[in-house]
Amino acid sequence: MSTSAAIEALKQALKVLPGVGPKNAQRMAFHLMERNREGARDIANALNYALETVRSCERCNTFCESLLCDICSSAKRNQSLLCVVETPADLEAIEQIGAYRGLYFVLMGRLSPLEGVGPEKLGFVKLNKTVAENEITEVVIATNITAEGDATADYTQQLLAPYDITISRLARGVPVGGELEYMDQRTLAAAFKDRRSAD
Amino acid sequence: MSTSAAIEALKQALKVLPGVGPKNAQRMAFHLMERNREGARDIANALNYALETVRSCERCNTFCESLLCDICSSAKRNQSLLCVVETPADLEAIEQIGAYRGLYFVLMGRLSPLEGVGPEKLGFVKLNKTVAENEITEVVIATNITAEGDATADYTQQLLAPYDITISRLARGVPVGGELEYMDQRTLAAAFKDRRSAD
């Protein structure tokens, strides 16, 4: 037990952060109170501001501060192409390529029976609505190439099957720069199975 | 760049936490906004409450919410014994043994030229005052047994040399349960050098 109840309460509160255990929470609490009170105030203010302003985009479900996010409200984006991703971080990773000019839909997670995340906890109802109400001709499912990501992709594919749209999934294969000698068997097998015609 | 400026600001703010880089800050921000808004509010409130209430004990320099901490204001503690530690976490570790009944002094860090921490950034002025103004007969220097902790201990020892008090340091040696075969050379050398008389 700390000599300060306020520090103790702060430690408890910090433990909700992902990947932060009791020791780490204590280190953070001591660091903020002893070495960076300004930083602590910044965090508190940023949290309160985000809690007040951050909501979900009506169309793509990503974080934003208005009805529609910047991407959904941009006239420059291809309105007929929709890319389904797990998280806003994935959206940002794809935006950084700079090659994709369609819209997104962010599920806000992946199906994970072990963590108690079923379809009802993800954005599938909104996805259905977005596809139904917009002129979308192709959906690219870009979930992670993991067991949970694949299950999420399968579910998405089934959900969208009734619509008359092209559904595609990300190519699986050897990453650029990858050496076959060091590649795991499942990746190599996928690269063989999904081999493309030489052009 | 995030689609939300508030999330972006939150990520920046969270990066001041020790051990938290950009990726981790993003994960924390997304987690709080998507999965645990109540937890986010708890953190903001705990930070603000701690910023308002947490101060340094007038005597021992540890975190507390009143003029003197619970330990310094307790009549049950031995007022003539002072244990100098680096951090409140070290104080708590020693309290958990349950065997030490004296007072503490918390330096709030260790000397570290590499991190720009000189004596002026630690509690040495207050330590001098605490030793001068109280009836202390023995000081146990309990800094970490590291290069920085040892340098901090040496500095403390020099600072307190003018006083007519006994100064001791923690025993170095093989930890309880330690096997000699797996002990590093410096620990073994210290255990030999500081060998105690068999009783």
C-alpha cells in the first residue's frame, strides 16, 4: 500500500490500460506525480476532450468528431468501393500506402470467442446498413491474416453474400523482401495455392 | 494520421508515460475510446485528483496528502532510525518485510549523469534538513545495488559524514534461495568480501 490514497487510486485506474499490470501502473503513477505533472494534466485533458468529442462515423464506423469522417465526406473518394478492416489502425496503415481511393468500413475488432467478442459486439449491423444504402459495387475484406481475422472475414463474406457485389479478400503470400528459406509453412502453402499467372 | 484529431491528441499525451511508444499509445487510445470509456473517465479523474492532492511529506519526501505522511506522523515508529531509499516503491518493498520500524527518507530517484539527474534534482537538501532537525542516531542507506544506486549511496554517505551518526548500507551477497553456480561474478565477489562471522 502506498502512503498516498490518491496515488493508490491512480494506480488502480491505470491498470485498465491494455498491457499495463500493477508494477507498470505504479511506475507510471510515480513517474507522472514526481517527474511530469504537466504530462499528467495533458493526459487528463486529452482523455476528457476525447470522451466529449469522439464518436463513430455514421457510415464507416471509424472514430471521428462529426457525423461523417473526413474520408466518407470527401468527394475525391471512389464511392463504389468499400474496404472492410478490423480497426482504425488498419485503416491508417492502408491509407499510408496512398494507392486505395475507395471508402472504408471499420468493424472495431475481430470475432474472438475466447475473449467473448461475438458478431453483436462488432459493427456488422451498421455494415449491412452501409452496404444497403450506398452504391457499392466491390467490397475488399482486409482483416488480419490470423485465425480470428479469417473467421471475421468469413462472417463478413456470408453477411454480404445476398448483395449483388464483388467480394474480394487480401492476397496471402510471401511478403515483399521475404526469403522462402525463413518463411513458415502455412505462408508458403498459401503462396503456392494462390499463385498468380506470370505476366 | 487518425481520422480524429482528439484521438491524435490523446495518443500524443499518452506517449509521456514511461515505456509507452507511438504504437502502444495508439493501442491504448483506441482501446479506451472503443472498449472502455468508463475506464478512461476513471483515469482522467484519478489524475486530476492526484494532481490536486498529492504532495511531498515535509520530513521524508514521499508522496502523501497531508503535511506529514502516515509513517512520519506515527508514534509507533522509531524516531532515531532513518532509512534512505530511492523511490516510494522501495519504501513499500521494505515496509512489506514488516521488520523495519524506523523512519524513511525518499530521494525520489538516483544520480544518473546519463539521464541528466544530478544531486540538485534529488531530495538531498531536504535530507540534510531532516537529519539536522531530528534526533537521528543511525541512517541505513538502502539504494539499489546498481552503479547508479551505489553512486547515490556514496553521495548520501558524504553528505551525512559531518553528523555524529552511524551510517550503514544494505548487505550485498547471494540472495536467499540463490545457487552459487548461477550467480554472477560480482555478486559472488561481494558475498566473499562481505562474509559474516559464522554464529
